[in-house]
Amino acid sequence: MNRDANLENGAKDRQAEAFNKRYSAADDYLEFLDTDDVARVRLRDQLITKALDRLFEHVPSSPKDWSVLIVCGGVGKEASQLRRAGFFDVTNTDFSPAAVEISMQREPTLKHRRLDAENIDLPDESIDLVLVQAGLHHLPRPVTGFNEMVRVARKAVIVIEPHSGLITRALGQEFEEEEGEINYVFRWDHELLEQATKSQILERSVHVETLRALFHAKVYTTLERVLGGDQARILRGMKVFDATAGRVLGPMGNSFIGLVVKDPHEPFVGTASADKN
Ligand SMILES: C[S@@+](CC[C@H](N)C(=O)[O-])C[C@H]1O[C@@H](n2cnc3c(N)ncnc32)[C@H](O)[C@@H]1O
């Protein structure tokens, strides 16, 4: 296992190599990405769905016409979801060649690029929406990666990453390991998102918002154990959970959903969820 500091260039190559290995033996994950099982679909898609619902509550144009860039998109999980949601012009990117290759085979109608999220080789404001899920915390410089997203985005950025709060830090991991390589689990909160955005775009009009959510993997596996794999019943159980315990726990959830909207046409109504616990 390599625990050297992330200072030299070789660290990124080793990360890419680790993900190449993981994706070359990722049959279960690929099956999950393309499943039609209703409860697993809800589990897989819930965070992006929440982010898109909130974003498109407020945009006057048809969001489906927007171009989308996914960074750290792996084998295409987020890109496929956006395509299913009706987005036409979707580019999936990652710096692992194996991830990009598998994504091309899974979904040839997507666009693909191999790129480093800390150094995106695209012009300023050239893509309408730039999205990341579970990617920035693998970078040696996560805020640089975020600033690259803000630079390239014409209209909006969505960041779905681990949340930084008292509870999530106490219960979550500090480091993660992938095929012998480790990364620090960099966590986000509203203040960090706002400061990183405003230092970059200064006084330009922007809406910065944070949502919190509970990623339901444990709820799903518990219900699966109790209900024996019946997807319709598990889905009902997930909905009951959301309407009861989820209402209390959601605002303290482990997932950070950050939304940055440049030049919003109208003020966003409603508020971000609590961010300090
Ligand atoms: C935990 S995986 C998440 C993949 C995908 N977002 C998903 O949820 O299925 C993190 C991804 O980030 C990619 N990654 C790590 N460092 C990167 C970098 N500097 N530039 C681009 N991608 C990177 C890895 O190759 C990997 O595919």
C-alpha cells in the first residue's frame, strides 16, 4: 500500500492505475449501473435526481437542451442517468483509460474524453452544466478540481461529495483505499462551497446552495435482508423510510449536494438544509 504524500506527479498515475484495475473487474458495478430493479434504481439515482429537481425548478429554458460534462465520471453512472433524464449532449470524462473505454462500450452515444479533473482542457464557460459525484475527494487538490468545474461551466455546477459536519466527520472514514492506493476523504460544507465559488467569480451574480441527503445504501441492504429481495416491497419500504425517519435524518445526511448557478434569472426560493451537524 502506498501512503506517500500526494506531492509528486506519480501519485495521480498510481490512482489512475488503481481505478484501471478496479474497473477491469467491475461486473457487479456495471450490472448495478444498468439495472431495472426499481428499488436499486432509486438507490442509484437518488442524489442526482434531487440535485436536478432543485436546479430545474428554477431555470426558465429547457434544461434538456443543455450540454453536460461529467468529471471523474468513471464508467458512466452519472452520464447514463442524465441521458435517461433526457439530456442529449452528455460527455463522460475520467482519467482512467479503462473507465473511459468501458463507458464507451456501455453507452456509445455519449461523448467521451480522458481528462484530469484538476486541469480540464476545455475553454472557459464552454459547457452548460458540469457535474461530479464521488470524484473530487479522489483528487490531491479537490478545490482546484471544483474551480476547474466553475471555470468550464456556462450555467451551473453540481457537486455531490461527502459532507463535512460533526456527525459525518465522526462517523465517516478519514482515508479510503482503492487497489492499494489511498485518498483523503475531502468533505464539503456550504461555507467552503461559497468561498471557493466567490473567490473565483467575484461579484458576478451567482446562487450557491447546499442540500443534504442520506445515501440509502444501508437502508436498502437492511430492507433487502428483511424483505428477501422483493424489489417492489423494498421500494415501498424506502418510501416509508423517506417519509418518516428520513425526514429527520435527511438534513443531517452524509451526502453533500452543492449547487452553483451562474447569473440566475430569478432568485431561488426555499433554503438550503442545515449544514452544521
Ligand atoms: C469513486 S470513483 C466514482 C466514479 C463515478 N463518479 C461513480 O460514482 O461511479 C472516482 C473516479 O474518479 C476518477 N479520478 C480520480 N482522480 C481523477 C483525476 N485527477 N481526474 C479525473 N478523474 C479522476 C477515478 O478514475 C474514478 O473513476
